[in-house]
Amino acid sequence: MKVVKEGYNFIIGGILVSVFLGLAVNPYAAIFPAVLTCYFAYFFRNPDRTIPQDENLIVSPADGTVQDVVELEDDDFIKGRCKKIIIFLSVFDVHVNRSPIAGEIKLQKYVCGRFRPAYKDSVGFENERHLIGIENDKLRVTVTQIAGILARRIVSRVTLDDELEKGELYGMIRFGSCTELVVPENVEVLVNKGEKVRGGETIVGKIKD
């Protein structure tokens, strides 16, 4: 199991604390930091995924549970009616974010905000968040990373004009969060509220013929 680089400091720090307490105090004192270190390795995992190659298919940008699928009258980047897929990530889900389509980043926006629980309906408007708009010759989509009550750090490895492959890892949110994917009206959404999805692998939409 691979671990993303953002987890190295947590894991190494946990190992050092565990060893120090085990040697300087007693072995029992090392149990809690050792368990916490194991959780950090689990949380920052980056499992391999099989990416669907059909360019008409849109994949999930995150692991988690579909919290809702809603219709929107307009979107500043997509320009027209669209649909938003809201994915809630628990502290036990993989937390890396992947590009739902292949394309170029044409919009990037970071908004400071609150840190309300990620399952609240209003977090997409109130909480700290990072949005990218991705475009190719077939469609435009936006992906928004939203911080939660425990997720106090949004990590992004990309910037404007970067090219992303479908399923490519571009960032993560640390410790419990929400990810929103907005697709245009000509995309048929293939997931429903309550479904579990896997980032880069689960097909969440298909461009209509």
C-alpha cells in the first residue's frame, strides 16, 4: 500500500514518539502513539486504482458516500444548467482527490471559511474550500475540496494550465471532509444518494450521445 508524501511527517513523528516512550518510560506508554501511527499510515494511503479509459465516462474525484445529487440552474465555469454530486468522506475513507476527467485546469479558486462538520448541507458555501475547473474538447467540470470540522488543511498539487489525466491524483484533504463534482446538463449521472464511490475508479457520469 502506497502512502502519499503528506503523511510522512505524521508517520515518522509517530514512530519516533513510540520508540522514545517505549524506551524512556515503558512499553505500555508506546501503545497509544503506535496505534495512532498505524492510523496515519492508513489515512494517508494511496491505493492503486483501475481508471476507465473511455473519454465519455466521468469518474469519482474522491472515495466516500454520495451525500446528494442536486440540479443547479447555473455555474460560473460550466455556463448553464448542471448537476452537483456531493461526496462525504469519513475519517476512514481514502482522502486523496483525483481528476474526474482528462483536461486542462482553466479555473482555480481558494476560499477561506469556517470548519463546520462536512456532512452539513451548507458546508459548500460556508467552509474553507478549493475549486478547480477542468476543461477538455468535450466538456467542462468543477471539483471542489471542502474542509470539515477535523479537516483543517486542503492540499493541492496543481495550478492553472496544468494538464491532468483522468484519475490522476492532484491533492487531498486532511482528516474528514467533503468533495463536490459539478457536471454539465449533457452528462447522465450514474450514482444515487447513499452509494459508496471510489476515487478514479467509480463511474459517476457519462456524456449523453
